[in-house]
Amino acid sequence: MRAISGLWRWRHNPLRRGTDLAEAWVALAALLLAALAAPVIGCLVGAAAQDTLERSVRAQHRDRHLTTATVVRELDPSVLGVDPEAAAAGDPPVRVLAHWTAPDGTGRSGAVTTRLREPRPGDRFSMWTDRQGRVTARPLDTATATTHAVLAGVGATLVTAGLAEGCRRLIVRRMLRRRYVRWDRAWERAGPDWGRTGAGS
């Protein structure tokens, strides 16, 4: 971005090449994209993600129900039955055979995981089910949805700024290659004797 600071200086400098001014303008365009367009794109992506996630939160809260289950007996531990929430909390998941009532009033039973440390028959614990009474994950809450939307917006901003800088570098690299090609041609025109004593230079 050093070319931006020299943009005004290059305008009237007799040593300025056309490529110098072009590089400065490319750098200025990349800076404007990174400083202005990237935050706007980030806000738009964040707002869209927030809207989508809020709809998902409403749908999950409408379709998922908190119910109380009763432990029938403890089951052998299984890798397949790991509860991510229990694992994240640091509590080892415990598999139990439990009985619960579905939202339509029918009784259900099955193997579920619980945070109870030493479950005994008759112990009760809360869990989430869908409309059919099948065990499901806890619904997304508004705070988590907002956090994900903010992260999506920040990510979009960084990606846009990175693309602007990447495009600037690619353009400048192509300009440098063309400059080197022109220098090679000029050197060939000057001839192999350029700079030698008695070669007229």
C-alpha cells in the first residue's frame, strides 16, 4: 500500500513511469474495496445469516419440546451414544434405558445419554424430543444464533478484504512481468556491446 502515499508525488514527477501511476491507482482501488466494500459485504452477509438463523431458532423451538425422562436402568457405555453437550461440559456421558412421554401423550422408551453421575432406576432428568417423541438436540438459542451471524459477517469482511489484496498483488505481478519483458527488449536493442569501451557509449 506504499504506492498510495506516493500517488500524488508520482503525478508530476518527471521520472514517473506509466506503470508507477497504474500501480498506485490499483493499490488505491484495493484499499477502497478493503475499507469500504468489505465492511458493507460483511454487514449484508451477517444480516442474511442472522435472519436465516432466527428462522431456524423459531422453527426449532416450535418443533422441539423439553420433557422429563425416568431412568429404567443404566446401560453399558458406548462410543456411538456420546452426547456432545456432556462431552463439552467435561462430564462423561452415561447411557441409560429411559422412559418418557411424547408430546402427543404416548409413552416412549429407549437408550439415551444423560449427565447424571450415578443414575439409579427412578431418577429423573430433562431431555429434548421432537414432535414424534424422538430424542433430539437442544434447540438453538438466540444468543448462539447472533454469535454465528456476527462470525459470518466478520468472515465475509475478511474474505473480501483478502480478495481485494490478492487481486492487487496479481495485477501488480502481471505489470512487473510486462515491465521486465520491456526491459529485456530494450536491452536487446541496446546490443551486447552496450557500456563497453570504444562502443560509442
